[in-house]
Amino acid sequence: MLTGWRKTLSKFFIIPHRLIVSTMGFLAIMLAYTIRTSLSLSITKMVASHGHSASAEECIVENGSKPGTSKPGQFDWSEELQGVILASFYIGYVITHIPGGVVASRYGGKNTLLLGMFVAAFFTLITPVCVESGGAPVLITLRIIIGLGEGLIFPSCNALLASWVPLSERSKMGTLTYSGAQIGSIFGSLVSGSLLSSIDGWGSVFYFFGGISFIWIVVFALICYKDPDSHPFLSDKEKEYLKNEMGEYERDKEVKAVPWRQILSSPAVIALIFAQLGHNWGFFIMVTDLPKYMNDVLKFSIKENGFYNALPFLAMFIVAQLTGFVSDFIISKKYMSITNVRKFFTIFAAVGPGCFIIGASYAGCDKTLVVVLFTIGMGCMGTFYSGLKVNNLDLAPNYAGVIMAITNGVGGFNGILAPYIVGVLTPNSLMKEWRVVFWTAFVIFALTSVIYGIWASGEMQPWNNPEKITAEEDGDEKKAKAVEQSEQKEDNEKKVENDQTDDKNDELKLKE
């Protein structure tokens, strides 16, 4: 219980700290995505366009609209090399996921999140100067290093959410945090388009996003804490609320060993991995290559490209926020089980986008219809955050960072494969070549959805408790049973406490 000056100071913390943590996590992911996607639009201005033979399906440049860039790019990079450059970020991204998840789960996510953001921001700032002198090899190296930093961000955010967010708020708080990806894509596209169209050269994008990321680093370091126990000014009211609400889902800060065998052999985790692979394939194609499709195929100008590329991610953000509240409501009213809610929203987020991007590929040069179909498709993908993304937290709060590291890290391999394969499949940037890209995404969406639908779970897994695992492995049934009884006793005590609190509140309301 707070006393003295700490209690006085806590009165100035009006906003619940769990909301502050979720919001700062949202901003971290938003900025990470602006850094991640800054190259996708910039590369259309960096590279000289390659001519190819005309096609009956090739779109015509409308009057008053200049395709691509106002000046020829300074780098002569093939489509395949551009695919390698865009994919290089994910080489570093997948490497640091699991180490970052282990460290974040053991020591809390604050410091790992700070480290990841610092690395990403610093190497983004120096990108223009280094690439001017070193070309493609230097750019690939820098993007790998930036990926190493950003690989820490999702596992760190997951560990923070596991420490701060109770089950009753998990869908909406988790959705708020992770939907920073959409806002980052929107903000990055709009700002990049404006900067590239109004300022000569392509370096301004990297200076801008690297600079504002350093502002976030300072603010986060000053106001956020890794868990409620480490917060010196957390109000007694919020601390008591979290203690009552977290219950069995509270992260055990004494956990040391990670049960790798149980995690990697768990059907629920395997289902998560496949669903993440499917989602990432489609999502990374949209994030990384949609600007190229709009530039090379639809012939949008650089400013139009930035604007229209932002619309699908705006739709995705709106849907994500709405379904976060809907998901929590359905679970709280027990209309559906947690497992079925996660399955429904995850599968819908795969089948919907798959259908609409196929439709967009057959819409020809009708720019309005293409943008509408892409926008609806990405809007459908917004339900993913109330499904798979928070499903990590359901399975094992003690290892939330580790599970996120595994699923997001393995899924990150598609970030390496997808841009490269797109570059190989679209050597001439023709519509019929891109149609193959979108059909491939549809098939991957469908297959991974079937796997997730069979094996996914929303229930907390038994290996979340390391003492119980050890006892079962040692054949000590008595100890395992004692651990289980201890857990049940704690849960019952917390339920009694909550009931007593509710009764007191009802009495106070009657008196009033």
C-alpha cells in the first residue's frame, strides 16, 4: 500500500497505467512499421524504371497523373534485386525473435523494447548517407540490422501485456497495441508520399521516421514500467484491480526455465505457427509490394500511391478496433468459448482477404474498383488481432513473450520469401504476373486456416506452470496434484474476494 509522498504523487496518475502501457506499445509498433515500410514507397523513387514490351492488360497513364517518380531514380536495380532488398529486413527480424522473447519473459519487456527501438531508429537515420556511397550491399546490410532491432519489439510488447492486462480486457487492449501496425502503415504511406512528392530526393523519409522514433524512446523510458510491482506510484486501486482480475492468468515473475519441448510439441502452438505463416504471407505482400503494384501496374503517381496505399490499412485498423470490443463482449457473455472466438476471427481474417485480392487482380485497370477491393480485403484482415494475435496470451501468460517470439519469428520467414518470390514472379511488372502472386496468397491463406481450425485452442495450457511440469516428468503424482490443488485454492480465494468486493459495492450503492 502506498503511503506518504508516493500516495500523493499517485493521485496525479489519472489514466490507468495498463492503458498507458498499451498505448505506448501501440506507438512503438506504429513507429516500427513506419520504419519497416518506409523503403517500400521510397524504392520507387530510388530506382530507375525498366522498360518492357507493351501488354494488352497494361494500364494507361491518365492525363495529369505522372507514374512513379518525377525524376529517374539513381539506382539501376532489377526487380529481383529489389525483392532481395525489401526482403533483407526480415533476415534480421527472425533472428532476434526467440532470444528477445526469452529475455522479455524472464526480465520483463521494457528494456528489450527500448533496445529494439533504439537500434531501428539509429540505423534508419543513417540510411541515406550510407546508401549514397555504398549502394545496394550497404542498404541490404542496414535493413538486416534494423530487422534485428525490430525483432525484439513484438515479443517485448507481448510480455508487457501479459504483465499488465487482465483477461477481461485482453482482446481490446491487445488489439489496440497490435493495430499500431495498421496505423504505422497508414501514417508511413501518407507521410512518405507527401515527403517524396514535395522534397527532392528520397532521404527525407528516413530522417523523419528515425527522428520521431527517438522522441518515443525518451518518453517511454520515463513513464512506463515492466510490471505493476515495479511501478513506484501505481495507485492502490489499480494494483488491487489487477491482482483480482489477473487471477490464474497473471504472469509468474519467478519463472526461470522455458518448457521448450512442451511448447514446440503443443498442437495449439503449432496451429498458431501455421496461422501466422498464412497471415504473414498475405500481409507482407500488401505491406511490402502493394506500393510497387500501384506504381508499376496501376501507374499511380507517388503522391497518389501514398494516399491509396493507406486506405486498406485504415480499413484494417477500424475493423480491428471494433472486433476487439465485440470479441471481449462475446467472451464475457459466454455466447462463444474463447477457443471458438479465436478460431472464427482468425479464419475470417484469412478467407476474406484471399477472396478480395483475387477479385482486385481481375478488376483490370479500373483503379477505383481495385482500391475498393483491396480496402475491403484488408478490412477483413483486421479481425486477425482479436483472433490469432491475442491467442498467444491465452495459452500461457508465463511464456507469452516466448510464444510470440516463436510464432512471429517463424512467420517472419515469409517476410524473406514473399518479396523475393514476388520479384521473381513479376520480372516485367505485368498484371497477369501479379495475378499469380495473389492466387498463391489465396491458397496459402486457405491451407493454413484449415490447420488452425482443427488444432487451435483458447485455453491456458498445462505447461504454463513449470512446477507442475517438473512434478509430472519426475513421476511425482502427489506433488503434481498438490500444485493443482494449490492453484484451485488460490483461484477460489480470489473469487471469494471478488464476490465480497462486489457485495460491498452493492451495499454502498443501496446506501447512496
